Amino acid sequence: MGIGATAGVAAVGGIALSANASSSKTSSSSSSSSSDTLVFDPDAYTKLTKTVTDTAGTKHTVVYHFWKAITYVANPVDATYQSLIVSSPVSIDGKAVDASNAPILLANSIGGYLPASVATATEVGGGGSAMGGGAAPSGAPSSSASTSANASASASASAPGANGNTNATGGATSSNQFLALAAGYVVIEPGARGRTLKNSSGEYYGTAPTAIVDLKAAVRYVRSNKGRIPGNVERIVSAGTSAGGALSSLLGASGDSPLYDKYLKELGAADASDAIFATGAWCPITDLEHADGAYEWNWGANDLSTGKQVDQTVSKALQAQFAEYQAGLKLRGLGGFGPLNARNLDAYMVEQYLEPSATTYLAALSDSARATYLKANTFITWSGGKATFTWADFLTHVGARKKDAPAFDAFDLSAGENNEFGTGTTLARHFTAYGAKNDSTGLSSKRVPSDIPAKLDLMNPMYHLVEKVNPNRSKHWWIRLGTKDSDTSLTVAANLAARLDNLGDDVNHVYYWDEGHGSNTDPGDFITWIAQVTGHKAKRGK
């Protein structure tokens, strides 16, 4: 299947991070959700204590106020998913903290475009994607089988499909939540509907564009409660991993776009802005309508884990499509590289991202460890404190590709992304002309359904950055990806970063050497970056 592998956990990249919690209730903190009001109740919290170990190994005792699941729309389709939790620090290591003007980390835990719920969360970091099992009919991704009369349904993660992957659970950002709280930031974690949700009539009610609509509604709720909800609502920083990273990117790119107004109105979303200040995205699975071509351009020469090559006719056809798309973007590379196209993109990736990534990794090793690594990886030349190598040798170093071809719009409709564009009682649909034309299920008309193009625009940050440049987008971006992440093409994040840079935005984009999908090896740096871009200075008492 197409959607990414399980994301990282709290202890990532060798960085120690742990959290232990205890609680003491200071109020009758039953859920403050309401279907007829979107007013945040500042008194409906529970007082909790958490011990957070930072990236230097120092333990911090954080006392914070925690608000259980709050429904963020007036007309929820399923409040189990359309709710959020709030955590606000009141003291750190015994010193009082004033978080009234602190940055707000809006951390989603969406993975695989699956549902994410905070309905039963009891502490910070309590958000998570729905997990489960289930067989998939006709080779398509598995979906929720159990339903209830009120249209609320249980959700299950897709079983591995044609491409043998599991789904990302958004775990890379869990470290961010804890560290943000320990830094004095407010942490808000929204749930959202996802592609596997099905009601009692057999209709899927969490497919595109519901996840992004829900996240926008959450932002509107937060912003509409300025002065009541803790934190600075003008300094919201989004974070997400994999599909959650894609949605975080989309949230940042599409702020206040009128394309979503009708959906938000139907939900009874707050009458407020849904623009955010800054965006954090880890391994974003995005630009889906061009993702198959990008994947083949990147990984087309790599064998599958079985040792077999994918169908090279398919791979080359998709590569040709990508070359046309890349040329049409008219991007210029960072660092003064110049115009980017399919012929020089490999050199750009090596020069701008891969060699600096390897250099950073190797420079951090001890002399003996570095010598051992270089002996095992002779494709790298280490000279003058810098790593150099070729694109071809890098691809060989990565090894087996994660996905078959096409990676995202599978001919047999088995990819999770096919399910993401399902509709009504239809489990999965094609969303590219090439996928539809080569459909192998007999369930497709060989044409892309007429509603798909508009949904693709709603789900793609590049639409808001290239075709309809959005002036209300985030202007600060933190983008991360592992160099061994073959859940998507390495070019997806690079193109996103290049376009943002070309627009004049502040872009901090780094690849983690030898890391895979969902990695987050510098969470402490992300927390510091938030303070830098928001201009936040912590207010602590004695």
C-alpha cells in the first residue's frame, strides 16, 4: 500500500526522552465539549505533573493544567474525532510559568490519513491514530467494519496492501509535545476524522478533504477563544508526521483559503481565522497527484525487498510524467543552485541535502567510529571534514525501495491513498489519469471521477503555493526527512522547500542521514526554533 511506515517513537536518533506523570484534580474537570457553544472554559482543567527528560538528559518536573477532550465544532459529524486536548504549564522545576503569551504547539497525531482521536486522552501526548486490523475486500485497503446507529463508527488501520507497508502513527512528534511543555509552551492536540470511518449506511465519512477541514476547524476554535484559552493564538505552530506532516504542510500553506469555507460552515466551525504562524512537517506524504512520478524518478532503479525490479515500463512512464511536472514548477534551488529540472535534480539533492547530511553525521562520530563507518561505506569520500559521493552510489546505499509501482495510485486500488479518495459507499478510487487508465480491478471507468481534481487541490499544499499563491500561508517552515525514507520520494520535501524559499519564506530543511520514515533526531532544536521564530521569551517566577 502507499501510505508510510510506522513513525518514530519518543526516544529517537539516540536522544533520550522520557516522561512520567502524576495528577491531582483541582476542579471538576469533566469534558467541556458542547454542541451549542464554542467557548473555552478556562476553569475546567485537571492539574497534572509530568517529569520530562530533555535531550541533554536533564530531568524537569512540569506542573500543568490539562483540559480533557473539547469538541471544536458546533455541528460535529463525530465528536470522538472532532475534539482537542489542551495542556498549559504552570510551573517548571518549581518556578512559576506564565504561559498566557506562549507559543502554541498544535501537534496532530495523524498517520496514514487514518482517524486520530483524543477522546480518551488523560494527559499531554495523549493523541493517537486509530489502530486495528481487518481484511480488505478485493485487494483494497481494509476499512472499518463495525458501525453504530448514530453514524459514529470504529476505525481500523489499513492492513498492509500491495506495497507491504504499515501506517505511520505520527509518533515522531510525541517528543515535541513533551519538550514543548517543558519549555513553557502550550500544547494543543487535535483529533480528526480519517479515511476508514464508515457509518451505519456503509458510507465513508472521513475521506478527503475531512482531515484538513477538521484541523482548520480546530485552529478556528483556538483563535476564536483568544484571551480564554492559554497561549498566544497568533503564534500557533503546527507539527505532524507522514500524512500528519502532509496535513501540517497543508494547514500552513492554505491558511484562510476560501476553498474550505463551505465545509467549515457545515460543521459550525468558529468564525475566526484558520491561518497559523509556523509549520513543522516530518516526512510529509503529499503532492499525491504527482507522487507516483516523483517516486519512480527517485527510486525507480532500486529493487524491491524481494530482489525483483518493478515493472520498468510503468516506472519509466511515470518518470516521464514527473519530468514534465518538475519543469512546469519553474523552481530555483536553494543556495543559488539555479533552475531545477529532472536532469539536474539528482545533483541538487546530493549537493544541497545529502552530502551535508552525511557530513553532519560523520563529523559527530568519534574518530574510530567514523573510520569504521567509512570502511563499511566505501562509496563516501571523506576529505577536509566533508563527505562526497554520487547519486547512483547513494541509491545503492539505501537499498530496497519500500513500494511497488505505482506507489500511491495503485492499479488494483490497494493503496491507502486510493481509500483517501473514496466516497459514499465506494471504498477506494483512482485519483490520477494514469492509475485510472491502467485500472486492474474492473471497478473503474478508466477515467478520473469528476470530483477528484477539486479534492486534490484541497489536499495539496503545492496548489496554494504554486497555482493559487496564498498570502496568508505560514512564513516559517521546519521540514525534516530521513535519507533512507523510501515511503515517498525525497524530492517531495525538497520541492516544497524550494517553492517556499522562492516565495521568500523562512525555510529550515534538513535530511537525517541513514534515518527512515518518521525520524525526529533533533527535537530539541525544533523547540529552540519555535522560540526564535515566534520571538518568545519565557516568563518564569521564583
